[in-house]
Amino acid sequence: MQKKGNKYGTHRVIEPKGVLPQPANKIDNNMDEIYDNEILIDVQTLNIDSASFTDISTRAGGDPEKIKEIMFDIVAKQGKHRNPWTGSGGMLLGTVEKIGDALKGKIDLKEGDKIATLVSLSLTPLRIDKIKEIRADVDQVDIDGKAILFESGIYAKIPTDMPEKLALSALDVAGAPAQTAKLCKPGDTVLIIGAGGKSGMLCCYEAKKRVGVTGKVIGMTHSPKSTERLQKLGFCDVVFSGNATDPVSTMEKISELTGGKMADITINNVNIPDTEMTSVLCTKDDGLVYFFSMATSFTKAALGAEGVGSDVTMIVGNGYTKGHAEITLQELRENAELRKIFEELYA
């Protein structure tokens, strides 16, 4: 008889008691027995979120063995992979090994299905037995291990019309383009910071589709390589390379590009800290800033905006919005050039 579990996974919280699994300092990652409302996953690949992997890699000096040490240590101490410095996690690809008795027949999964979890590793009970390969250029780590998906956890079945790693890389950032689709409307001027990266390219595609011929999409990149890649894709009206941690010079550039009107919407996809004020200053006074970046400091954004007298609306980058998996995978199906780049970079 399986033990009865809580919908949100609080039965796995070791300390402090009374909190949900994400803010918990330690959760139970014992996989020998599962609760009646859990799904046991045989894990194949961890897709570490960009801010977290960049931070871990920097701390390890880029040494793969030290990256492994840090990852093993994180899971050993917490029972999950929540980066203690960024607070963020990622998601995973794996095969359904076992479904709790209370969920059988109530969900559209069966044992043997290949899925990507769409909830953060920062709340997912995880056991790493072996780290087999680190693909630092795409933030992916192949492992032998197990994980638990709670009853409230969301997931996507891996589609059959594209490689698994391609689907995984896109689903990792599915919240960003789906939120972009909700936020952008015809005629808007949209600035996308970190536009040459994974989430950035998807957001540029979705933004251009939504703002139409009367709108304008400005893509800000950080390197000549990503600038060239984004220009070739043709989703942006303007692409430029700049330093997102330099708010004043970036603001002057956006002022020049918009005739002083600034952006209606700014979408921040970068994986480094200290880009909050660049996002705020480049956005018009009654505009909107969407912080998808997990490197964002709420304190810096809120107090910084107050300090410069900016009345922008700021949205925290919730990685989930309704239909986000379907929207993101459809983008790769719709645009052959975008899919080709994703296959070259991530698959």
C-alpha cells in the first residue's frame, strides 16, 4: 500500500517544515518507494537553466570535473538541484518508470512514455547516480538518475517529429515565447535583451508575428556571432550588439532607434545579473518590462525604477503560461530557419 502524498509535494519536505518544496532547504529524494500521487522518472538529461549553469561553470573555472563536484554537492545537500547562489534550477528529460496508484487512469501518461518536466529542478526530488556527459555550450548534462514529479507538476510528452534534445532545449524556455505572444500586440515597439540566445530567438520570432508590419522588434545581443545569427533569421527590424549591464549607453541607443519614444515592451532574457536598470530605462514610462531572466534581482528592479521615477509595469518571468509547450514547439515547426539553428546549436 503506497503512502498518501500531498498534491504539491509537501510530504517530501524535510526542513523547514510547512514550506513548499521549492523554497525548502532539504527535501526527501529517496526513490525506493513512491507516494500514491507521484510519478517516478528515469532521468536521461538535465537541462540546467542558463543563469544557473553559467554561475556553476564560472565557479568551477570551466572544469568539467569541478562542475560535476558542484552538482553532486547541491543534490547531496538539498535532495534537488537548486543552485544555492542563483536559486534557480532547470528541467529534465526522462522516461516514466512508475505511476502512483492514485494517478493511474487519471493522467494521459503510461509507463515507458518519454517526457520533459515543465517544473523547475529547484523543487523536483532528484537523485544523481552518475554524470555521463556535460554539454556546456547548451547547458545540458546527461546523467543516470531518478526524479519525482508531483501530482501538481506539469510535463510535455516528447514529440515524435523532432529530436529529443531539440524539444528539450525549446521546452526549457517555453514560458518566454508564450508570454511574449500574450503581451505583444500590433504596432508595439518591442526590445528583446539577450535576443541571440535560446529564449531570445524564440521571443523575437513570436514578437514579430504579434506586432506585425506596424510594429518594431529590436534585438540586443552580446556578441558578433549572435548578432550575425539573429540578423540572418530576419525576425528583428534592428539588431545591435551591446553591454546589457550598461544602462545609460543602451538607453541612448534605444532612444536613437525609436526617435525618443522608447520601447512599449522590453523582454529581458539574459543570464547575467545587473541588467535590471537597462530594461527599465529603455522602456517608456507607462510601458511593460518582462523579466524572464532568472538572474533578475527584484530589489534592484523595483528600487531602481523608483529611483529614476519610472512608472513601468514589471512582470516576473513565470516559466509557465497556458499552452506554453504547444506554442514553443509550434514555432520550431513553423519556421525552418529557426529549427535549423536550434538543431545545429542544441540537438
